[in-house]
Amino acid sequence: MKFRAEIDIMPLEALLDPQGKAVSNNMKNIGLAEISNVRIGKHITLALEAADKATAEAKVKEACEKLLANQIMEYFSFKVEEA
């Protein structure tokens, strides 16, 4: 079966997000002072083949843990759907 995964990777809440902080600090400069606490991460989509959804989810989790996310500084979430 073919599946599509959508993965979100974000910096851990306890860690400083310099890119997000820079964006937050500049919101007032473009007339959006009511926006704050911006956090910037990554969104990854990928296609995979697996026998079933549970196997596909296990493979996506393994890819996140081993390659896509730095678990010292980031956390991840994902959803897998049949393609």
C-alpha cells in the first residue's frame, strides 16, 4: 500500500528559537503587534510503501527519530494517510 506522511518538527518549548524570536520582534514593524511568541520549525511530506498503516507509522517514526529530528533540541508529530 502507498501512504503519505506529513511531519511537523518544532524546537522544544524550553529552548530559545532565535529565528522565531526575530520574527516576533519584527511583527510590530509591519503593523502586527498583536502577534507574539512565534516558533519556527519544519514541515516535511514524504511518500512510502508499507503493508499497512501501522507499519507505515512505525517507519515514519523511525525516520524522524534517526534522521529528520534532532531530539535533543526538537520534537516531532506526524500523520500518515493512505495515498
